[in-house]
Amino acid sequence: MTFPPGEIVLAGAAPPGGGAASQLPFILMMVGMFAIFYFLLLRPQQKQRQELEQMRGSIKRGDRVVTTSGMHGTVTGLDQTTVTLRVADQVKITFDRVAIARVAEPQGEKDA
């Protein structure tokens, strides 16, 4: 690139004719990428977490549940932060509520 004699060129200076108009497509692309990221990743994850919290809050005594470790049991006791499960005759285990992954179907209602 050649410059006319007597013109001072600063290192890292923007080429003439640039400006705010050349940055508009870049800004629009970044906003579009953020919108795609939000609607494909963040929003569904927030919705799933909200549904899981609602399910954990609606657990009641007698519900059959599965923990995050895969243990099946029947709820025998509830606390604000803990759940007591009966996993076998005379065997009760206490878990944090966050360890409940899902409410299982009652054994009599399974479709074979």
C-alpha cells in the first residue's frame, strides 16, 4: 500500500472511508448470534429447570420416585429440604430433595 508523500500514517489507524457504517453488519451479526444462542440453549434449559423444581415441590407421601442415582423408592416422609424413601421392607433412606430425578408410575398402571 503506498501513500502520497508527506502524509503521516499512524500504525493501527483505520483505513479512510471506514467508520460506523462498516461496524453495523458486525453488530447485527453479534446480536443475531446471541438471539440464536438464547433461544436454542438458555431458554429451554431454564424451562426444564423450572419444571423440575415444580415437580420436586409437588412431591407428596406415597409417591414412587426415582433418585438421580437410579434408586427407586416410595416417599414416607417430607421435610423442607429432605425426603425419606422406603426402598425395601424396614429400609428407609433420607435424601435431599434435589436428588429426586422424577416421579415414577405406580406399579399397577404400567402399560405392558
